[in-house]
Amino acid sequence: MNIIKGTIISNRDGSKQGRLHAIFPELGEEAMEVVYTSPFYMLNQGGVLALPEDGTNILAARDQGGKIYYMSTIVDRPENSQK
């Protein structure tokens, strides 16, 4: 897996399948689907849900098949952040 940096453009998931959309400059200018991950989840019992807001910078992991998984939100002052 490769770690990539991106910016959330939409955290709205009408399908309720745990998907976000982000732009990753090193992969192009088109928004890409990102699979939300959680430190804890139990089927039909819930878990931890902390969605990054639109415009937030994130780190994600991209597997060899091209699927992208949300890892964490970058917490930094705006002047130190690169989009």
C-alpha cells in the first residue's frame, strides 16, 4: 500500500456504504472514492464514526488494486498545510 495525501471534497454518503470523496493531487484532479475506516466497528451494533469535514486534508492508503482507504485527518495550522 502507498500512503497518499488528499483533500476531502464531500463526506456525504447517500448510499450509506462508508464512502467519502477526495482529490489526491498526485493521482490527478478528479475526485476519487475513499472507503471510510474506523478503529472500532461491530456489524449491526455500531462503532466509532468521525467523518472528516469537507476541505479537510487527509492521509489515505491506496492498495495495489487502486482502492483508497481513509487513514486519518491531518491536524495542522492552515499556513503549514499544503493542498
